Amino acid sequence: MRPASREESGGDSLQAADLYLLLAASTPRTAPSYRTGLRASALLTVCREAGTSFHARRALRAHISPLRVPPRVECPQKSDVNNGCNITVRSGEVHPCCEAPESGSAAGVKLRPITSDHRRQPPEMKEDKAWGLRLLPFLLFFITFVTYYYSYTILQSSAGTSKPLNKSLCGGFQAKKNWESLNLNISRRTKLFLKMDDFFWREHMSKLPLPYGIKGSEMMLLKVLAVTNQHMPANIENLECRTCVIVGNGFVVKNSSLGSLINKYDVVIRLNDAPVRGYEDDVGNKTTMRFFYPESAYYNPEIQNDPDTLMVLVPFKMQDLRWLKEILYNEKRVRKGFWKPPPQIWLGDTSKIRVLDPHFLYQTADKLLQISHQKGKIPVHPTTGILAVFVALNYCDVVHIAGFGYPSSKKLHHPIHYYGYATMKTMMQNSYHDVNNEAKALKRLEDSGAILYLHPHL
């Protein structure tokens, strides 16, 4: 065989050297990988098709043999360790199903299987995971809030529908203890209404006019009491333990789902013209007594009350007694003397009318709220709500309240009732009530254990 010419050998050597340098620069031997293996195999195929000499291809193959593409291997699961990675490897070799040993590890180390969790993920997936971790606290807060809200709603609903009202706090001793905790230095009175047979205005002449006494209104009051009843129904009066709830008109009771629980109490006291129909889920539909005055009276009490509901008049002025007398005797109505026109036709059952003893309003103002009665100043009177609470503390063994509390005075456009459109701005314009003082009084009653709220409150 003739030796190769200088041009041929030089050309092959030059071509092989060029390919060798190109490959060495792009695919270092010390860092084999699947991608560099593909590149090396493709380069060898190009050399073969270009007619490179056998010696040049042999030298090139010796360089790229570690970079050849490994065969595809189906990796075993973690449980099938013996088929894959529970093997002894020689230094520098890595089974395709196994992780590379850590730097400095000796030969003969048993490697663990590679699972899908160990595969390299693209940057997009890593970025999505980072955003998911950032949103995780907000997601946990939302789940916690929803769980708390529905748990509270379910507990309130179940308490009102499936379980009777707990009367473990009943008894004369507990009622006496609650009363003494008020430190009012007055006797507890359970007779709520003015009665004809007492003639107390003759035996104990009142020194104060309405709303804290009857001075100057005796004759008007006699005519009213002559045609009305003055007793509490026997089914309530004879109870060994009276559980009472006062349902206020506050916005806080809206969406409370307390209706079924409220209906469980022996005595349910409502205020003024607060509606019941359409709001039963939140405020119930049972009404034992409704405190009202002429400006807050509804022309047909039967619409929003039970047939046996007692309509308890709270007389703030002599005109209130005159209005009731005109209704009872069907006399000509006098419209003067009211800050709001009262109904001229009142379809209530006269046998259910009662007149609250002014003693309770006086003690509420003097002992509970400590309102001063100085002449020359604009009079400030208790609201019917705080009055009803004080009456219940006298008459009931257990006193709970709902719907009490006003929004902040800074929120002038916030609704103040669970019905209607009255706002805090309207309430602030009324100078006859001191709602801040009443809120403090309710807080003292709550702290002493005399009353209990049925819902969260500020």
C-alpha cells in the first residue's frame, strides 16, 4: 500500500485538528451532559459524511466517546430500589436513574432513585411557585375567616332551634346578686305598671312632673286607667324564673340570624315602631311587651306584634296621656305638642294597653345614667332602649340584650337601625339623648354580669 501523500495526510490531519479544537472548546471532557453528547454525535456524523479519513475520525471518536448520548432508561420507582440505584458505582460513573454523588463522596456509595420531584424545572415553573408561596398567607387568612364566620352562624342557629334556653342562671339568689352588683342603693321593684287600686299618687304625692313623676297629670291619668288593664298576664307573672331579652333597633343585629334564639325567651321586649315582619331571621317574631310613645306608635299594632302583646306607653309629657285618652274615648284629636305627628287612628286592643310607672324612668336617669336635672338646661332623657334594660333588671331573673350600640359619631352616613334609612347624622341632631353616656352604662352592666349581649359588639 502506498503511503498517503503529504497533501492528503496534511489535509486530514488539519481537518481532524480543526474538528478536535472545535469540539474541545464547546464540549469540555470534564463536564459531560446529555446536550453536549448530542452535539458531539452530530459532529461525528458530519465528519463521516464529509469523507474525513479513517484516522481523523478515529482520533475524533476517542475524544467524544465519553460525550455520547446514553441510552434511554426507564427509571424505577422509589419502592423498586434494587432494580436501579441500590448499586455500587465506580468513580466517575453515574447510573442514568440516579443522582450524582456529592463532591468528595467515595466510590461504592449507594445512591437513591431519581423521582419526578428531582427533575430540573424551567424558570417559568419556579416563578409560578414563588408567586404561590407569596399568596399562601392571604389564602390561609381567607380560609380562617370564612371558617370562623360560618362556625359562629351555625352555632347561633343550632342554639336557637335545637336546644332550649339555658336557665341555669335562674333563681331569686342570682337575680338578687345581679341587682346588688349594680350598687344603685334602691330596692328592686317588680310592679311595672300604674294601677287604679293603688291610688299611690294620693298616698305618695309625686313631686316631679312627667316624665319622672305624675305631678299635674293626675286627672288625665285617672281617666286613662279607668278603662285600661294594669296587670301582667298570669302566664308570665307566675313563672319561677323569667328569662328576658330586650331587642334594640340597632344596625348591629342585621344579618345576625338571632331570630330563633330570641323566640326562646320567656319575655321579649321590643322598642317603638321597630318592624318584625320581614326581619324574623334576625330579630325573631315573638313580642311580649312593646315600649312606645305617641310619636313612635304604629297605627295598627297587630301587624308587627302578637295578638297578646302588651303595648306599654312610656309617657314623657302630658300630651302623651292626652293622646291616649282621646284614642280610648274616641275624642277629638289634638295635634299640638308633639315633635312628630302621632297616628290619629290607632287600631290597638285597649285591653292590652299598659302605662309604665314613671318611677323606672326616673331611676334610670338618676341612678343608672346619673343625669342632672338642672333648670335652665336642655333636658336630656334616657332612650326607651336603656329604660327597657333597667325595667328588665327589676323584673327578670336573666337579662340579655341584642341590637344595642351606635356606630362611631364620625360615620355620619352609617345606618343606625336594622330597618329604614336613618343615619348617625340624624341621631347626632337629637339633643334629648346622650348615647355615649348610655353606652358607658351598658358597659358597666355587662362587666358586672347583670346583662349579656347575644352578639359581638364594640
